[in-house]
Amino acid sequence: MLVRTWNLFHGNTVPPGRQAYLEEMVGLASADRPTALLLQEIPLWALPQLERWSGMASLSEVAHRTPLGARLGGAVTRINPGLLRSAVSGQANAILLDPELEVFDYHALVLNPLEFRKQQPVGLEAQLAWAKERRVLQALRVRLPDARRMLVGNLHATHYRGSRAPATHEVRRAREFFLALTQTGEIDVLGGDFNMRADELRLFADDGFSQPGPWVDHVLVRGADVSEPRRWPDDRRKIQGVLVSDHAPLEVSLS
């Protein structure tokens, strides 16, 4: 089994330009048919297209709504996708799955609701930055072909240059929620863009999860044998000779 995570950066290139490659990126990430593909920073207009682009089942959760609506916001963003991004098109997370898997027991949690933010001593400037965009965790169960069950979670935590505190509080909130959903005998997989590095995720090691990735994207696993995290080299994420996304896909193999 292969589980992969990728922050799609709205299909933008590095550095951001006037052309986006979102459909091509989804096709690239799903071409070898991973068991689960965890995606972040998807513009809302693209959500109905994910299954067609990937050939996989898709379950999505809106993080940031667009005041213009998904279709109009997408049309405006296409004028200059590198500049406008989520400000106009909104964004979402999605879990894409092998269509042969049985999916059930879906959950979603807002990671930074107002009342939660108010309880955290992060400072006024960080509070203002933290409030700009809703962050979410989605989690679901699947029944695997060998009859085992797997709980899969996908999150995208806040990136704030001035402090890691917002991401830290969100990831701890996500961890508590995810652990409350776990059941004995299942495989547990929590991945996504944590916006936290490996040395900041010691709590997950204490919970019995596998090692984090080398940057801020992680796929943490327990209840199954798992490979070391593999981060794609730059050449593997080039499309038409152009480097796409400011994140590289990260993946692990499970058995």
C-alpha cells in the first residue's frame, strides 16, 4: 500500500507564474494508483474535477470559502494564478482513495475556531494572522481488500512566519481528535502539511507513530510495517520542464 501527501499550491509553479498546472499535478500524483492520496491547497472550483482527473474516489473539506463563489472565483484566479490564489478561489483539502476501497465513518474538525484561538497565548499579531484562514482536519475509515481497517487523516496547519505556535496548537488539537477516533486493531495514518518539522512532533513518537518526513509534510503511521518517508526529488515533480508547487510530494509504503 502506498500513501502520499502533496500540498498542490493551487497548481502554481516555483516561482509562481501566470500558468497553473493543477490537472496535470493531480494526474501525476495519482498515476501509480496510491491507496490514499492526501491533498492540500486545492482551489474550490477544482473539487468536482478531482475524480475525473485522478480516477480515484474523492472526499473533500472546504477550508477557505471564496466570496465570489467557486466558479467565478476560479475564472478570476486564472487571470493570474500565481498572484491571486486562495484570496479569490478559496481552498480545500481532499483525500483521494483507491475506488475499490469501502469508505465509511467520515469526520471533519476545524482546527482554529475562534473560541480555541482565544484560549491560546500566541500574541496579538499571531492571533490576527491566525484568524485569516480556516484550517481543517478530515478523517475517515476504509476497509482494505484483506479485511483490515484503516483510519486516514489529512490536515493542513497554519503557516505563520512569526511563530510556530499556531501550527503547534492546531496539530495538537488534530492529534487529540484523531486519537479519539482510533480503534484497536486498525491501521492509523495521519498525514498532510503540518507546517512543523520532525523535531517538533515528538508527541507522535510517544503515541507509537512512525518517523516524520524531512520537512513540514508528513505521513505518520502505526499499526502496520512502514517504510521511511520518501520525498520526491525536484525532477519528478516537473511538468513541461517547469517545477510545480513549493512542496514536494512525500510518501510511505505500508504492509
